[in-house]
Amino acid sequence: MLTAALFLAQVAAPAAPNVPPLPETPAETSAEAAQRDERRGLLQHTTFILPGAQLVTWVPSRESHERATGGGFEVSVAHHYGNGDPVLGALALVERLDRTRIGGGLEFGFDLVGLELCVIRELASSKGGAQWSLQAAPYVSFGFITLSARWLVPITTSEGSPGSGAMLTAGFKVPVRVGP
């Protein structure tokens, strides 16, 4: 009886169409994968130089110092480890407010947000003395536009130096791709 049921099942079942097997595809090379990722717009291990200009406003913590507004230039070298993955880089800046500021440091980011940690030299001016400072600056970046708040902590000071304070910056950077 079981044999008759199996026979009827085989006869009643429609025949499978004669489909050729799928051809085997060669393994994708890393260069082909990089091209595929680039076509998709992903930033897989990509390095950029980002020169830019910024508007800076200084808010001193000392009442004896006045607020100041000025501008400057910043250049970053940033390496993106992947789309939506960490960004590591270095930066250098020169700014002119009521004094000249020169500095450099490191940048750590993730997607649109990040943190810059810098050592800054504030040069002496007619309004006060020079100082060395540490600067921490969390930022948010929207394409070409960058906004940040900076906190300065003096390492060394001299008479009339700016001391500690905060800065607000708005910048415009142009990314130039320099590496894969």
C-alpha cells in the first residue's frame, strides 16, 4: 500500500522544469569591493585634508577681560574608518581676536560629532600677556559647516593674560580626499 501511494505521488507531482545550475562567480577582490563601496557612497578607510575658515567669539571667565570676536584658519587631517565609524585626526589652527592664537592637537569623532583636544599658545598683545592653554572643543559637523564650543584651561599665565574661558566657533571646511 505504501508503494502504491509513493507511485501515485510521483505520477501526480508536476515535473520540475529543466533549470541549468547557476554559474559559479569568482570571489570579489578587495579592489572590486572598494569600488563597490565607493559607488554606494561609503567612506571606507578614507583620509581627508580639511582646510577651512572660522568665526570665533571669546567669553572670558575673568570680569577684568572683555569679550572678543575674530576669525581664523584651521586645517585638519582626518581618517574615516568607515561609514558611521570613528574618525581620528590632527589639526592646526591660527586665529586673530584681540590677540593671536596658534595651536595644534588631536581630533576624535564619530559620525557627525567629535572632540578636539589642543595645546594653544596665546601670544602677548597690547591688552595682555601670553599664556599656554589646553583646549577641549566638542563639535558637530554638517557637511561643510562645523559648530563647536571650546573650553580653555591655562597651563602658564603672565600678567594680563586671558586666563580661562569659553569660545564659540562656526566654521566652514572643504574636504579634499587624499587617500583611500
